[in-house]
Amino acid sequence: MGGEESKFCASKNNTSKKCITKLLKLGLREEEANHMYKLLGEQRFVPNNHIEKLWHNLLTPTMMEIYNDYLVTHTDPKCGENTIDVFAFSLFVCNFIKGTSEDRVNMYSSFLGKTEDDVIPISNLQQYVIQLMKSVISLMAAKKVEQHGQWSSRGHNFDDSDLERWASATIMNAYNSIDTKTISSDQLMPWLTLNTDVILLQCYLFYSLYELDKLENNKNGDHKSIHCPLPFLEVNVQKDDWQVIINIPAATFINSHLPTENRYKWRLVYSTDINGESFTTFRSLICNAGPTILVIKDKDNHIFGGYASTDWHVGPKFFGDERCFLFSLLPVMKIYPTLPHNDHFLYLNVNQKSLPNGLGMGGQLGYWGLWIDASFEFGLCSPSCSTYAGYQMLSGSPEFRIAGLEVWAAEGPYNPDENNSTVDSVGDYLKKDKESGSILHKDPTARAIMDMLGKTGSGRDFLEADG
């Protein structure tokens, strides 16, 4: 009896070593390969319902079906029907995070239902990104992610129309010039490499589904929040029922376009609901607050604003830099980045007789992209603006009335001396990951946008070469 058990253990250990060896050839570190193997119960292949149990409540039913079908399709047929092997399971995440651009296009083409004519319906792309957002929200709720809890309690409710508006924005940001109902694989490439909204969500989903954050927690502290598409909220407001102007999809949209170092936390600096409609108070609170996000709701129910990449200060000249942008959230979502035509990014002045008194972003004196008058009685948005690309009038009318105004300081990670939940900074985090040689723990956003790892070989090539 003992001999049979010994043979069984030896056989199991031999299978385990072979699996780990093949996983290492994907470019994984040993601890990462062991992690993948353990997620599948230390088996070479499992029934596909194992994945459904593993990711229960973390994905929408539609997304579960999409991912499950992909894994089954890419599993070695020798494993049998409706099974998923550890290599397909590992390649699923490896090919997105460390694979080539072609690897990622092939993955998405499979998700999106590429036709025999090598085209993908735009409607399929829109539905996929909606399911992606819904799955990320579902995952954050199931894992009780702190940022999700904060936005759920303080943010406005959202519905399918908000998700559809967000999905349209993420697609049109990459396909402004495309007037068609389908796209080709070649047209899918820039969307995957440049669309920060979707890249952030997709990487966060993969990191969370595969529990990759746990591998580094014992070394560097919990850095999940660096990957989280939602920022922390710091709101020192006594009213429990007070809500921010925007909701989760809108916050994710804005946050993904901020500089990486300013995506961690939003700290409330000013609110008309809390601080009253006083330009003096408004000015004193926003000056020297660092990079800020202005969010305005007008009486026509339009929601819009801008990102100021530098401190606000009073003076007769424009200031700021090319990192500033304007945005619209309702009735459409869109980002308006800077143009090289002029440097009229930001303006703030008071108590002047010959110059405008108020806050402005873009355009020219008296012809603003966005203007808040120092009287606080009205604001202005011109039909056009030469400072910000693709600009369209943000407000419901050229002269608008403010229904609500908030200013948020966009800040980096907490100081470790104040909170032991993260590394010193995003920069230190990237440096540590680079030094560690990790494949799966390089910053997903930086990798996706800059394609830093896209020049490496496909993991599937390594497996096929090994037989």
C-alpha cells in the first residue's frame, strides 16, 4: 500500500515539475509559475466549471462566458472536452500583460467575434467594454475594495445609459475619424495600445482575477490601489447623505486621463454645497492645492470641467502646461487635450479694472473654453476654443448658471509613514518592479501605453517549441 502511495506521489511531483518548467518558459518567475499552478488546484487541467467557481461573483455572466469559451478553445484538445489546462489559463493573462501587440489583438478578436471577413462589429466592441466595466465594478464590490465603497456611498447612482455613454467615449477616443459599423484587426491595434480607459480596467481585472497582487504583498506592501481604476476619496464632510456630482463610470473616465502620479486619491478642496457660493472662498481654497479637477453641473444638467496640472495662482497672465485638459461628462463623455497653438491653459485673476476677473481655461480673454466669473453669478463656454483639441461647447448654453461646483486635488499615494498600505510612490514602485525582473508585476498602464514589453516573444511560441 505504501509503495502505491509512493508511486502516486512521485508521479504527481513529476507532473508538477513538468508543468512548472513549461510555465517558466512563458517568462514567469518561479513563484509566479507556482501561483498559477495552485490556482488550478495543482492540476494540469480542470473542468471548465472550476473557473466558474474560482471567479464566481467577480465577472458578469456574459464576461464569464466570453473568458470561459476562450480558455476552453485554447486548451490542448488532448485534455478532453470542456476542460481548461494550466497553460491556456496562464497564457490568458501573460499574453495581455507581457505579450506582443499582435497577441493582444488576437485575444480581443476572439472576444469580440471577428468575422470571416476579418472585421469586428463596433456594437460588439461597445458591448465588450460595457461588460468589462460592469465586471470591474462587480469585482470591486465582491472584494470590498475601499475605493469602491467610498464612491458607492458618496457617488451618484448610474445606469446602463451612463455605461453606454462611457463605452462610446472609450471607442470614439481612438476612432474619431471612423464612420463605420465595423473595424478591422489593424484598426483594433491603436485602440488596445492607446486607450488608457480600457487598458486600466483590463489590467486591473486580470490582476485581481489571478490574485497577482498577493505575490508582492509580503515584500512591498499591498499596492493593489495603484492599479485600481478608481481613486480614493478624501471627503471631510459631516453630512452623511452628501454626494459628489459624478458617478463611478465618470470618475474612472477622468482618472484614467490624469498623469499616473495623480490617479491615487481625490481630496475635496471646494464644493458649493459645503463652502457656499463665494468666489473669495473658492479662490483661497484652490490656490496652492496642487493639481486639481474642476467639476461643474449647470442648470441645463450638463456636467463638465477641466484638469489643472499645476497650482492655481492669481495673476494677469496665463499659466499651466500641456498636461491640462477639458472634459465633458453629460450629455456626452469626451476629453479635450491641449493643442500647440497657444499656451492659454489656465487663468485666475481678481480685483482688476482692465482685465477679466474670474477663472478661465483655454481660449482668449473674453472668449473662453471655460470661464467662471468672479461674481459667481454665471459662467461662459465659447462655441470654439483654440487651446484644446476637438473642443465643443461644454455647457448647455454659451452663458450658463452653476447648479453645483466641486474642486478636487488629484494626489499621489499616501506617505508610508501615514499609511502602511503602499510603497513610497508610483515611481519607486515601478523602479522596484523593474529591478525585481518580474514579468507579471510591471506597471500595467505604463506597459500597455508605451508597449515596453511588446517586443518580446509570444508565450505560446515557447510552449509549442517545447512540445
